[in-house]
Amino acid sequence: MAKDLHIVDSFDNALFQHFSSDRIGDEMAHILSKITINWGKLEQALYLSMKSIDAKKADQWREEFFSTPALAQKRAKARKNMQAIVATSYPKLLELFGGALDDLQHIQNRRNILSHGIWLPVEAANKYPVQPLRYDNAKMTFDSIVVVDINYLNELLDDMMKFINRIYSIGSELLAHQQLRKRGKR
């Protein structure tokens, strides 16, 4: 008996997808473009905060944070190392930093669906099904299809902007604290 094909095992959805040509579709395209072009700003904000923790290790941590999900252990190790440094140098900021990294993971997961998933044909107006391409080895299945609408895009963009402001603030606080510590050691 033949195994049922999954949607990613077929060429039936090989056509390019597009947003509807109306006000909502145009707005969705605009928001998605803002998410795409501002992703680098989010990475830069995290990188600058990492530099404020440890300038020598920042490049390594950045690479580990924005690597593939298969390297989740490296990301967890980088996070643990950064948190250990923050806990030592400025323990009051540790909870805020840990919360920001949790937010980043949630943002990254939602953004990756948009960037790396397969956008499927529309079944309902202005609701776009997207099949994430991440495979769950434990269940031997793909993650569930996510329906993307204007609210999904708006919430992701808002969360990205909040994260950027939050991580810049944390980085600035860490730098200021380090400067005060250096002055106190003189």
C-alpha cells in the first residue's frame, strides 16, 4: 500500500504565490517587506548587546544564534555563556536579558515560517496557509500548517520592534554598568 504523500512531496503547489490585489493584500505585502528588510536590524541589535557583554565572543554568539535549528545546542550554549557573564557582571539585568532571549526565539520561529515555509494556495480571502519546512524527527511529521493573515504579520512586526528597542536598552545598560565598574576600579 502506498504511503500518502505530504504536501511537500508533490509538485502540485509549485506555482508562485502572491497576495490578493486589494487593500488588504497590498498591506500584507507591505508589512511582510518591513519584516524582511528589518530582520538585519534585529540581528544587529542583538549583536551590539552581545558585544556589550563580551566583545571577543560576540561574533561567535551571533553565528550560533542565527544558525539553523539543527544547531540548537550551540545556540543554547551561547545563551548560557552570555547569561553567566551577565549574572556575574550585572545580576539585576539577568532576568530582563533572559526574557529578551525568550522573545527572540519566539520571533525567530514565526519569521522563519514566513521566510522558509511553503506558501500554499489561498483557501479563504486574505488567509495564507504556510507549511513550515521544519521536520519533527520524533513524530516523523512536518510541523502543522500556519495560517498567515494581516494580524499575524502585524504582531510579528510589532514584536520585532519591541525586541529591538528592548535589546538596545539592555545593551546600553550593560555598557553603562561596565563603564561605572571600570571607573570604580581605578
